[in-house]
Amino acid sequence: MPQTGELESVTVLRNRIENCRICVENPVKTPLPHDPRPVLQVSSSARLCICGQAPGTRVHQSGRPFTDPSGDRLRGWMGIDETVFYDPDRLAIVPMGFCFPGLDQKGGDLPPRAECRTAWHDQLFEALPKIELILVIGQYAQAYHLGQKRKKTLTETVANWREYLHADRPYAGPAVLPLPHPSWRNNAWLKKNPWFEIDLLPVLRSEVQRLVD
């Protein structure tokens, strides 16, 4: 069982993040174009963590992570239903940007806000001591969690998933499994890279089942 101090630490951090207004009141560049609504899911007992990019428009409206078609596909990849997915004691969800960043001129999502990474991520992951595996979705999460070990392209990084999952890491923290974004925009990528579903997904589902049981 987590110690009381650990529970309070995670709870306090979550509450502070949920009330954060840095990107409006003290932004790095242009302020967030709407009222902040940070979205995350954490507890000190979770052994598995998902780290993606940032909430989209639907998640911004719902206030719940991955309440969109991308979430449906991700849960399919992982082999779990919503009951498990939204259980914070089993699964943490820590996006690189906690708030929907807004849309660019072409209607696509802007990059995650830099303020989140600077203000919160290091101390939040320090407060999640039981995490054994982090699923890193997309280039921003992979840049943070893999650093210089990240390859030149997202495809190359994901293709070398065994290197990150099975690394000898006695002091390096959780293992990492890089994934592409489960968006429909990546349908062409999935067709071009059949090894993802053949080789990686069975291992992903096995690891998820082990960690959420």
C-alpha cells in the first residue's frame, strides 16, 4: 500500500495542476486562447502510465482523457476497456500538455504548451514511484522521456521499441514503450508499417495486462 505521504504528494500535485493558470497569467509566448482546463489522471499506486501530446477539442469539452476515436483505438491497442482505462489506481495518464493548446491556421492542434513541461512534469513523475512502464505517444512525449536515445524519426523510434522496453535500467526509472499517435490521421502509417500490429501490439497487450492486474 502507498504511504500516506505519497498519497498526499500526488493529490496535492494533481490539485495544483488542475488549478494551474500559468499559460494564461504568465505564458512563455502567446497566452492560451481559452480558459485552462487541465486534464490528467494520476495516483501513487499506478504501475502503468500513458504520456501523450495534449488534449484535443473533445477532451477539452469532456474533461476526461482520450474521450475520442483516438482513445477508442488506443484502448484497442492495449486490449482493455474503459473500466480499466479510467481507473487511476491502475493507470496514470500524463500528457505533455495538460490543456488543449488551441488550433493552428489549418485547423490542426497546436503543440503542447511548454509551460506544462517546465512547471510540472519532473516533480509529477518523481511523485509516481510505482510506475514500471510509460507508453510514450508521439514525438513530444518521446523527446521528453527518451531524450538523446530518441531516433531521427518517429518511425525509427517506434521500430526500435525493444531497445527501450528491454533496456538494462537499474537506476534509470521506468521502461518506455514508444507508440505512434492512435489518430485516424495515422492510418496510412499503420498500413506502411505492418510490423507494428504484428510484433509490437502483442507485447504491448501482454505488458498492459501484467501491470493492470
